Amino acid sequence: MTLDTPQTDSSSPLVDQLTGSLGSLRLAEDGQLRFYGATSNLHLLVSGTRATTNTRTAVSRVGVQATLDAAGVGHLVDAELEDHLIKLYFCWEDPSIHLVQEDLFYRERLKCKSGDYVSKLYSEVLVNSMCAVGASLTSRHCVELPEPLVDFFASRARALLDVELDSPTLSTVQSLAILSGVESIRTLDARGWLYSGMAVRLATDLGLHLDNQVYVDAGIIDAEEASLQRVVFWGAFIHERMWSLYLGRPVSLDEHAITTPPCVAKVGEQKLWRPYIDEYADFDFPALVDPIDELHRNNATLCAKMARIRDTLYSDSVVSVLGAQQLHDFASGMRAELAQWHKDLPESLKVDLASVSSFYVPHVLQLHMQYHTVMIIANRPFFTATTANLPDVAFSDPMVGPPTCTDSARAIAKLLQIYRRLYSFRRINIQAVHLVFTASLIHVLNACEAAAPSLRNSAWKDLEVCQQALCDLSEGYHSATRAREVVTGIQNELLRAKRESMKRSAAHGTGSESNPTRAKRRRSSAWEQPAGPVADHGHDDTILDPALNVIDSIFWSEWTRLS
């Protein structure tokens, strides 16, 4: 909320600006437009107080090479390999979290490589960041370059980033957001989290979070750049929200400070998507309409809901602001809100889980996985909630908790089966690892703890799908290996706890079987792990505190603190 001061005859525009509460974009020393809020006083800079020409100069090719040589990554990268990795990035990574406009990127790249042209839409940091992602998706081995290729290109990007941060531009925001995903691939979560936060901070530095139409009307920026700014901002926004979900941490930018409108699909333009693996690979696949703009818009909307869920159900506050009933009502309301979001998706983003022959672009399938993951997160705190442990809560919505978590986890398994049928799991956006991880936890709990045999059996089958997906993903993503190890460890812990419980019951004679031999035989058949993910029972390192309830350790919730 801003305070509007009435203008008097004696006041001037400068005085009004001085006493006002709104900031503005101003030309900084490096020639870039940067946002300064009213409290900084720098928003008062007027024309003539500094150079109005773009003083940013591109690091020369010699300078780039010297920087890379100093970092030990100055190897010559073949142009054809670079093109190949960039194509992989645009095909499999960017559409799920859209950051780079492909046509503008190639246009600016051609200009910069043709001479001494300087562009704020292109840099070698951006190229190497994209190549690092592409390196995780390629099947090629380059004997002339250090391996793993992901680390090689990430090191190149980091070395050049340090120079570029002296005068960051729009492409720097893109680079930081992409690098945050690269560090997730390498399981360097702290660095990835920092890069994601830096991308959002730099986006606000450039004023990307603000509605830029007034600057378009004033001729300060053109319509093309304004549109790209919105794409880049919402891409950085989505990246940070996904990191917040992944690590369970608060976001850095309050949504109340965001005034830039959502991305709008370009009217009359229809982009086609085809899977790309390699120039030499023969992939017989029909061209599909690519709804990348609609997906980007709806993904941002979904991510906004994710932040509300984290802040309410998973608050870091020591003292809960809301009671158990209020938290249950919030979960119920959010379940309905998410279901409405899903129902309102345009036809281009819908998926028929019952169809065995339909074609979908991979990013649409991943959007639905993300939706079901958010649905699980919104309901998971009530997975073990009952009238016994929460007597004061009126469970007015029977779908809150296990029913919704189970339904969404099943849906993710079905989506994974569709994805595997169409593309295999070798190539998918890095964020998919956490989505599969989240579904796996529900499946492993149902497989080991559910009372109904039919639910246990279906959960084992779905768990097998998820574990196989994580296994395939681990070929390119180290984080998938870690997720699979965690799921397997929890599975072993739950099965061990179940066996110990049965042994105690048998020892105290509380079992319903009078024949110990028969009881032992029935226990082994009832809880023997069926065909599917094979647990490593030889690895008995306890991953959970044995003093805690295993289920509550996995599904910690806000309401557990109310007692």
C-alpha cells in the first residue's frame, strides 16, 4: 500500500518523488537499468548525473579464454558439440521451467559471434550453463574433454560468472537459474539453493518483478524485451519455488512485491516440439504442438500455491499460529483449490491417464506430476491423523490425508509409465527427481503399513515403477541415486519395525494364532516383499531415530507441535 500525497501548487515533480513511496528504474553506472526503491534515495537520479551510454563491454574472446585457462577448463570445445548440448537443453530442460526464448537466443548468439556485438540477452556464461545441462542428457563421450562433462561445463560457467557479476544483465539471471539446476544434478544443494536465490535477487535488481508496461509506453524498453523479461522473471520464480519445495525452506521474494503480469501465449503462433537425442539418431516420432507459454503461466500459478502450503502447513515458527482444526480446514480448502486448478487447465495441458496410445510432450506430463506432488504435500501432514491423536478436530473432509496422498501417488506412477512408454527416463527435467521421490514415500508407506492387502499389493507395484524411474534417472542425475537410497532405507526400516512388532506380539501371546509354526508361516507370507524393488537387508544402518515413530519421522507435520 502506498501513501498518495496531494500535490500543491508549490510542489514540484522532484519534491513529489522525494516524498513518495514508490521506486523506479534508473540507469546505473554500468549502463543497465536497475530498480531502486524509495528508501534507497538512488531512485532520485536524473538524466545528466551519469553517463547514459551503455558502458558494459563484453569480455573479449581472449579475455574469456584467459579466464577459462586460469580455472583449468580452457579446453577447446567443438562447435558441433556445443550445438548438440544446447539443443538437448532446449528440448528436455527449458520447456518445463521456461527461461530462454530459443529464437532470441540464437539471434543474439549469431550477432555476438559475428563480431564485437554486445548483448544483454547472450553471454558465454549462459552458453556453458546450458551445455552443463545438456551434458547430463547426452550419450556422447568426448575423450578430448575432462569428464564428467557436467562438471566441466559447470566449472566454465562459474569461472566466467565471477566476471559477469560486475555488470549483470538479463542473461545473468537466466544463467544463475539454470546453474541452480545444474548443482541439483551434482547434489550440491547448498550451491544450487544460493544460485536460485541469486537469480531472484538479480531479477529484482533489474526490476523484472515489476509491471514494465509504463517503461514500454515511455520508449525505455521495447515490447520484445518486455516480454522476455516476464518470461525470465517467472522462470526464476518457478526455480526458486521448486527449490523451496525440494529443501523445505522459505522463499526470498514476497509475492506481494510482484506486479509483473503472467506470461501470455502469443496469438497466432504455434510452436511444434520433436524429441531430440542426437543428430545421428533416427527417432520416428510425430511433431506435437508445444504449449510452452500456457504451461509457463500455469506452472507459475501452481508454484504460488506451493509457497502458501509451505508457509502454512510447514511453517518454521516455533509457536503455531493456527490450531489443528484450522490447519485441517486449510488443507481441505487447498485440496479443493488445487483440484480446481487442475480442472481449469486448457486442453493443450490435459492428460488422460487411462489412454495407452496418446502422445504428450514431456513437459506436460511433468506438470501433472508436479501438481500431484503438491497435492501430496498439502495432505501429507494429516496422513496419520485420526480422532484418537487429534480428538478436537472435526474431520469434515474425508479426502484430506491418506486418500488424496494415495490417489496422487498412484497418478504419478501412471504418468511415469506414460513417460517411459514415450521417451524413457534418460532425458527429463531435473525437477522430476523430487516429484518421483515424493510419490515413492507414499508408496513405500502404503506397501509396508496399509491394512488392506489390495492397497499393499498395488503400492508395491507402483513403488517398483518409481524406483525403476529413479534408477534410470540416476544415469544422468546423482540426486536420483540419493533419492533411491533414501527410499530403500525407509523401506527397510519400516519392514524391520513391522517384523519387530510381530515378534513382540508373538512373545507376549497377543497374536490370534495358537499354533506358533502356523503364525510364523502366515507372518512371513503376509509381509514378505513381493517382486519389485529389492531391499538391501544386508545394509542395516538405521536412517531414522528408533526412538521416534517411523511414520511420524517421515511425515512430520505442523500439527505434531500442538501438543
